[in-house]
Amino acid sequence: MREESSPEEIIVAECSALNCDTNLCFTNTKIGEAVARAGGKTFCLEEDTYREVEIPGAKALLSVRLPETILEADVFITVPKMKTHIMTTISLSLKNQQGVLLWNDKKICHAADLHQKFADLYRVVKPDLAIVDGIYAMQGQGPYSFYPNDVVKDMNVIVAGTDLVAVDAVTTAVMGLNPMDALMIRIAYHEGQGEADLNKINVKGKAIEEVRRNFVPAVPDPRGAFPNVDIYAGGACQGCLTFLRSTLDKLNGAGFLQKMGKTSIILGLNTYLPEDLEGNVYIFGDCAQEHSDRGTYYPGCVPIEGLLEFVKTVTGYNPPKQNQV
């Protein structure tokens, strides 16, 4: 591709989640070395200048700060991994535009409006090409999992196209899932942003049926999943429940959850509680603030930072950070 197009410059850009240092990620994953060998350069988007951009027609994310490197690129190619996702069913090319946002902006619209957020973002961040990397893929409790069977090491599929809605619909079908069960695909399709009807998409190369696998879908609800954890959720929204499930999956897969012993967790509005709660008690989210005197309280909506602090407390691990605004 480089020889055919003769680009003046190739930039591989990223902005890490969880407020981690993107330069460190480039180094630890060896991506920086691979990019250098190919004649490109890596760039941490948190070091870029960001501009506020209004999103016409948006329903959740009305405006967004975007990096000049993306806004001014002659050609923008997005390269997501093929994986399931505990909050969004799948995480493919539409969701990959989350990677251009700063950490504090990534956290915006992460409750019930998360799916609409990605459809809104696609209105102003439109890659010229999406290439879904399914050489290795992830099923189950993605987007990152401590369960070994969730990694599919022999998928060996790449899906590419210029319509991100169509690319994600085809990839979701390749994963053995229904594209219309992925809410961001359904929203973007019904808003007219792309094609998700498999009967209307021209699939070149291998047919979907030839490469399809029946991926294990992610299970987003944590209730009843961990024998030593009692969860009192009341009117908790999808954001709190799925972030908690992802957090407990990580602790469970790494062996920390079992060491915690009996644990009670409180979420949501109007949550009924017995007089006596067993074990250590943790309360997450602004909606559960009325119960903050029952144990260790972590505020937030969604309580992303609180869950990270909870993990650090349980594991003793404090990852390196890079300040962002």
C-alpha cells in the first residue's frame, strides 16, 4: 500500500484509555518498533492540540474535542481489533473512534447513552477506510479479559471497507452475532449513516458463511456471577452494572476476587438493603450516595475512577498515568 500510494508521511496515532501513558503503551506492545521498521512514526494524541467541534444532528454527544492530527489528515484509516465488548456487544470500527478522544472526554456519555455516542461521533469523525484486524480475536468478556478461552488465536480474518456501519455489520455476522443486536450499529443504520442490511452489502473475497465463528457473547450483568459477592443494584443503569461486571471479571480472572472473601456491593437508586450486610461493603455511584455510610463509598456517574481506585486498593497496583484535561 505504501509503494502504491507514496504517502508523504504515515502517522500511527493513539490516545490511551484509563489515563495511561500512550508512549509507554507503544513501547511495551512493540507497536512503536513495528511502525519505525515500516517507515512511519507514532504519535500520542494527548500531546496534540484539540479543537471543539459541534456535531449536527447528534442526540447524545452534541459537541466533542478532536485532535488536529485527525482533523487535518489527508487520509484517515482506523484499525480496530475484532472483539466482543461487555458494554456494547461488539467493539469494532464505529467504537474505535473513541481512541481519538482524551481520557476525560472518553468518559462522557458512558451510561445508557453510550451507544448513541458512537453514532454521533461518526458524524464528524469519518475514517476513509476501516480495517478490522481479526488475525487474533476476542470473544466473551471483552474488550480485555483475563479468561484465556476468550482469546481466539486462529481466527485469521480481516474485514475492510469504507462504510463503517457495513464493516461492523459484516464483522459482527462473522462473529456469529446479529448486527442488529449491537445497538450502535442499529442506531447508525436507522439514522442513515451507513448500511447494515447484510442482503444489501457487497461482500468481496470469502463469504461470511465461510469464515463465521460462533463467538461467546459478553455477559454484562454481574449479579449472581461471583459466589462470594452479593450485589444490591436497585435501579442501577447499564453503565454502573457493566463497568462493575468488567471490574469483577478482571479481579476474578487474576485471582484477587477469591481472596477478598465475602463482599457486598451497592449500586443504583432506591436500592433495598437488609439491616446486616455481609463482609466488606462497597458503594459505587452517585445514585447510591444515600448508602455511603454503610461502607467504602466511590462517587461518580458512571463511577469509572472509583472502580479504578477500588481495583488499586484490592490489587495494590498503581499504573503509570499521564495528565489530561
